[in-house]
Amino acid sequence: MTRACARHILVGSRAECEQLKVQIEAGADFAVCARKHSLCPTAQKGGDLGAIKPGQLIREFDECIFGAEVGKLIGPVETAFGYHLIEIIKRS
């Protein structure tokens, strides 16, 4: 079965998510940004979601984590919780 490791940042607005994406793509550290800005409890771990199996998270995450390119910063991804930046670290 496929597994993936990913991390994310959850914020309340699309504009904030887009600003963070620009900062990270310009070289800001993802984990530092997650600790500072993310509304999710995973912020304490730099946004780390750990090892994920298909179907374990909400549909929007599954589509990104198991469909997008590894290493690419994905987002904003809108969910019922807010707006996410998602980085797929590896998939095996």
C-alpha cells in the first residue's frame, strides 16, 4: 500500500496562505512558518503530518498527497478548516 509523508500549514484566509507560499518559495523555512502561523495542532511539529495512508485524511488532502508531485508546495488548498499549504516530503 502507498504511504506518504507530508507537512502542512493551516491558515484562515486565502490571502495569508498565498503570502506564506511566496515566502516559502523564496526560501523561508517551512517548519518555522508552520510553527509561527499554522492554526493546526501540528504547528508544534513544524506542520508534520507523519506517515499517511490513502483515505486516512480528508478528500482534499488525499488528492494532493497522493496525486501531486513530491517536493512541490501545493496550495492554497481550501477545506472546511481553512486554507492549507501542503508539502509532500516522500511517497513509497
